[in-house]
Amino acid sequence: MERTLEELLDTAIPYGVLGINLGGCICGSPIHPGQPGAMRRSAHAHNDPKYDHYGFLCFKAYSVERISKSLFWHEVAHIWRQSWTEKQCDRFARQMAYKGGRWQRGQLLS
């Protein structure tokens, strides 16, 4: 069973996520490498409250099915705990995406 964008957002809202944008950055930055201002990574979080679109997660993927569990939870961690390092976000993502040998919270793929 596939998850919808709305279900994905409902999963992330308790962690402070306000919106999810697929197909690039909510700010309208191009997604193709080599273009000025292009998204360099497959995703990022707008985690600075001083800027527009605070609380948004942006993914290069155009569909929910193409977002990995670990990437999704890593980006959620950037919103939930702004001071965390990349390593701490990775640890959180692993814990949220995979527990006890079974996929639980954050299961994105069918």
C-alpha cells in the first residue's frame, strides 16, 4: 500500500514539520546540477526560524515512493532538533525507520 503526501505530512507534524515539497525546493530553486542555486542534495530541511518556509522539507523526488525512510527521518530530525549534527540526525533516522527487525514508524515504501 502506497502512502500519500498527506499521510507522510501527518507522520512528520508531531516533530515540527509544517510542510513537504516534492520535485525541488519550496523556494523555487532549480533541481538540475549546474544551474545557479540548484539543490545539491536529494533533500533538505528549512530549519532556521528566521527564514521563509521554516518547517518545510524539500525533496528532489517527485513522488513519495521515491523517498527513502532514512532520508525522510533524517530531514525530520533537522526540524525537530535544530542543533543536532549530521551524525545525530542519522542516528535518529535509523531509530525511527527501523526498530526491532521490522519497519514501523516512517515506513514510506509499499
